[in-house]
Amino acid sequence: MVRKGKRKAAAKTPDIRTVAALAKVSIATVSRTINGSPAVSDCLSKRVWRAIGQLNYFPNTHARSLVSGRSRILGIIVENITNPFFPELIQSFEEIAVAHGYEILVSSSNGDAAVLTTCVRRMLERKVEGVAVLTFGGEEPVLDRLMHRNIPMVLAEFKLDDPKASTILLDYATGIRAAVNHLAKLGHRKIAFLAGPRKLHSAITRENDFRAAMEAAGLAIQKKWVIECDHTLKGGVAGFGKLQELPTRPSAILCSNDMTAIGVLRAAYMEGLRVPQDVSVVGLDDIAFAEYTLPPLTTIRLSRTELARAAFEALRQQAEDPINPRMQREFLVSTSLVVRGSTAAPAAGGR
Amino acid sequence: MVRKGKRKAAAKTPDIRTVAALAKVSIATVSRTINGSPAVSDCLSKRVWRAIGQLNYFPNTHARSLVSGRSRILGIIVENITNPFFPELIQSFEEIAVAHGYEILVSSSNGDAAVLTTCVRRMLERKVEGVAVLTFGGEEPVLDRLMHRNIPMVLAEFKLDDPKASTILLDYATGIRAAVNHLAKLGHRKIAFLAGPRKLHSAITRENDFRAAMEAAGLAIQKKWVIECDHTLKGGVAGFGKLQELPTRPSAILCSNDMTAIGVLRAAYMEGLRVPQDVSVVGLDDIAFAEYTLPPLTTIRLSRTELARAAFEALRQQAEDPINPRMQREFLVSTSLVVRGSTAAPAAGGR
DNA sequence: GTGAAAGCGCTAACAA
DNA sequence: TTGTTAGCGCTTTCAC
């Protein structure tokens, strides 16, 4: 590396001593000014800011992180950025983080534990101050890598036995119960459930909540009407196909997520069935697209904003106030039914 | 800050001297080993790696960036992460970047120049080694902030007069010509174009390419059949509505992007019109969802992978070999027609 | 081939 | 209130 003789040469990007020199103060004063220390006189502060403006200077975050030990970076790992549920989540998370002066690092695990490990490793290298693991997956065991580094974490639907880890619980039950009751009130008795992949915590929880809601509504569950799909549109098409092959068919289908429901809509259309006249369909998530399906999808809304806010809050608390004993360690995000056009009373004769 | 007396106390995260101490070598040797310097004997190298493994150590990237001047971070700014086109792009870009040892910083400009400025500023603070501005917008003028910092950049469809800036051109013309010819061959003469917002370079280019293709095909353009929409599904619905109010209606509609086309599909359905029997529809982008619309959308594919690769290549070249005089400064990404179910010969009598 | 030592740009203790 | 200075963890001369 070329050393600058007495730092004179070259018009490099300005650094703190460039500013100090121009403002005719010490670098400490510049640092204090930038960081809003009250111990700087107005006079000097003004000179410093003028110099900063003139040079279009801003601090080197790497140097800052190095000395302060705080990177002001938060990591967020989602299952798959290509799944429309997640970009909205990321967007909310970013907005909140940036508003609080944090930067974010985004990664997708793609449901693969090895990939998750790599993501975590990369984030650790970048010295993130916390990681939100919103994969809803089954790969969380590898997270002990994070635990040993003593990094704040927040997981969706997974509890880690670590003082630095918080959990976000999703209250699917409320939304699912509302959906089942909505269907029941419409007159449906034969309700199917197209579940998500059982390796996902979220899928299991949703399925269990469905069973509970059915029982509470006094409705019987046909074993054949609960089918494991994969949370994709294709999976929904396939799931609907299986339902169609059955001797007795459900009059309503509750899906573990919207993509599945959209697949059902599509498959029903291909079969010449009308939604909701011939069969009612309910989704879960309320992705932006749900409003624009044909017919518009009745679905259980899971607020991305609320989820992102909970994740950020959990991380911020741990990062900024790590020794607070009465820290909130569990967060609950609610769900609610959004009734649109894909549900109606079953046809008189049933199917 | 608490100084460690002769660095003895506390089981902190291991640093380079922890490793050096355990391996009984100097920190220089550790550094060399990690960075694959050939000037380290096998014997010491082995000891170092063992110590690294034992401590589960990895370097602090901030310290590394500070001293080396290279952050190994690339920025990517998209228009809106919520638009399904972009997550796929981001995913590809991330994959390539990570494979080459880079981290990425993602931001959305939301088509707002002020937001773009903030994004750029944040990325500059994090000392990115390059930024891909894939907003396809009209906010690029604010980019001189980047220019003055002498940071490599790559822009989509925008040329900046800076030796550090490259441009990715999208060859829409080929795909659009193929689409128009496909329609013409099917027997369509009355082809409408639902354009994107004219503030977007991409929208203007697409519209111009449409006009050129029509002319080349010997087809007349009805002024009223070229309508400015906004690249959203809602916009497509509205655009189709305007077309329907016209005394003479087109038999085919080419849309500036897939979301618009999906809106048209939806609006047509609501009006009781069948696609493609009553009206043919063509999109542009080939988002994942296009395959699953009803009917599956014929569209002009714009490869996100190819785009991401071009963006990364442009940045990497500039970052790693900044003085190469014969650097590639312009990249061309191709498009191609994907024929699916939303196009067919027009009804005998026309509409 | 290896180590000692000089910083990268910044913050924070300490002195004045 | 302000300045001087010692590092943060690392890479990279330079001398051995």
C-alpha cells in the first residue's frame, strides 16, 4: 500500500482529517459533531458542518464499526425471495430498519440447511447485530452457529434455548377459525384442507389449527380431504386434482397458503368448475395478487408489516439494550379473514 | 472503551491474534495463510488452519475492508422489490455475486429520485465497490453523486458520461418484432399497445420498438390503440377498459409488461370476452406467474439471469481491473417470444 | 519463509 | 469545550 507522505497528495475521497483540516479543528471535534455530542460549541459545529458539506464527506462505516463494535447491520433470511410473500416482508423490514439507521443484509435459504449455514456465516462475517430468520422452515437447528456467537436472533415459529433468541408466533388459529366459521355459516360441511409441506413449522401449525377449528365448529374432518401440498401454485393444482378423484368431494377448500389457493382456482377453471358457485376456495397470506385473481380470493391475511415490525423490534431491543432482564422474548402476530369473491354458499344439491 | 490488559481476559470472539497465539505463529502468518499467500510453509499453514478450525474463527470484514480498501460489497438498486420481475433478478444477482465472494446490498428506489439518492448515499457509506442501478427509471441524473465518488456503476438503458459507468441495453426490438410478426401471421391487423409510463426509459423504448415492428410488418398503428398505462395489473384493467370504449377495437393487444397483460386478461374475463378466441394478448417480461395465468400468457421473455449476469460482469470488471482500457462498456441482453395460450387467430368476423 | 510494525478511518479515554 | 492519543482487527511493507 502506498503511504501518503504527511497526507498531502491526491484528491482521494475525503476523510475525517480532511474535514478537520478544512474546518481548522481536531478530528475529535469532527467526530463529536457528526455524532451529535452536546459538548461541541455552536461556533465549531457550524464550521465542521460547513466543511462536511463542502467536501461532501461522510464517515466510513467500516472504520466506525471496527472501533465502536457496532455495525448497524441487521440480517434477514427468508425462505425464498421469489415467493411473493417475502418481498413484501423484506420491504417492510427494510423500511423500518433504514428509518432507524440500520442497513440490512438479505438472503434466501431456499429451505436448505446448508445454504442457511452459509447465509449465517456470511452475516457473521459482516458482523450483523442481529438476524431475523423468517424461513418458517425446519433448518433452524443449524442456528447454534449463531448462538455461539452470541448474536441476537429472532425466529418465526421456532424457539431456541438461548437468551439472545426471541420468537415470533403467528396466530393462525384466529384467522383459520374465522375462515372455517365463515364457511360453516355459508352452509359448508365438507371442507378440505390443502396443507403445506410438513417439514415447515408453519405448515404443521396451520394444519393443526385447521383441525382444531373444524372440531370447534362441530364439523367432521375426512382424512382424504387433508392433503399435503407444497405451497406452490403447481402443488395447488395437483392437490385439487387429488380431491377431484375422490368419490365424495368437498364443497369448500381451505388452503395453507395463497399460492396453493391460486393453483386450485386455476385447476377448478380448467375442469369447468365455477368458483365460488361449485366450490369455495380460501387462501392464507393475502399476497398482493390475491386481490386480483378470478374471482378475487377470500383469504386469511397475515400482515407482513406486523411481522416485519415484530422482527425488527425483537432485534433492536436485544442489540441496543442487551442486559434488560424484562425483555420481550415472544411476539404474536395476528391473522384475520378477508372475505372476497371465492366463497359462497354451496350449490343446493352439493357436489 | 475498556482496554484489555495485555489481551488476556474474557472469552470474546476470536481474532487474528487469538489464532496466532494458538498456532504459535505471528499474525502476519495467519493473515497470509487465510489469504492463500504462497509464501507460507505447509507446516505452519497446517497449524494455522487447525487453530482456525478449533476457534471457529473468521476474519472481521470491516477491519479487512478498512485496510485493504476493498469491501467486496456490491449494491443493487431496483425499482420495486414488490414487482415480481425484480426478486428473480435480485436472486440471480445474489447467486452470482456470492459465488464470487461478494456480498450484496439491495434497495428499492420506488421510482423516486430522492429515495434513489438516499439509497446511493447509504451504499456509498458502506463502501460498495460498485452499484447496479436497475430501476429502468428517469431518476438517473441524481447518479452524479456516485460518479463523483468514482464508483463503478452499471445502469439499465441509461448512459452516463463517466469512464466508470457501463450500460446494459435491452434488445426489446427482437422480441417485440417476433411478437408482432407472430400476431400478423395469425391474421391480426388491428394490434393495440398498452404502454408503460413514459417516464421510464424502458417503457419508451418498448413503445418505439412496437411502432417500428408494426411498420416493418406493414401494419398501421391507430393512435387510439396506443395507451399509456403504468405497468401494474390495475393499469392493464384500465387500459383494456379504454380500448373497449372505442368504436373500432383491436383484435390483439401487446402489453408493455406482464402485469399489464394479466390485468387485460382479467378485464377481458370480466367483460365476458374469451382470450384468445375474442382477443389475443401478449405480455413482456415472462415473470414466473405468466405461465400460470388463464390462459397461459404468450409473452416476450426478458431473461433475468442474463441481465443479472451482465450487471455483475460489468461491475466486477470495473472493480477488479479498473485500468483495462479495452473494457466492455456496453452489454446487450436479448429477448425472445414465448408462445403460450393467450394468442390465436382473430375471430372470423373480427370484433 | 517469517515476524515486527505501520497504519486503514474512526471513536473514546484522558489531558489540558 | 477542545485536542491528543491509543487502539478496533486486519493487510502489507520491510527486515531478517
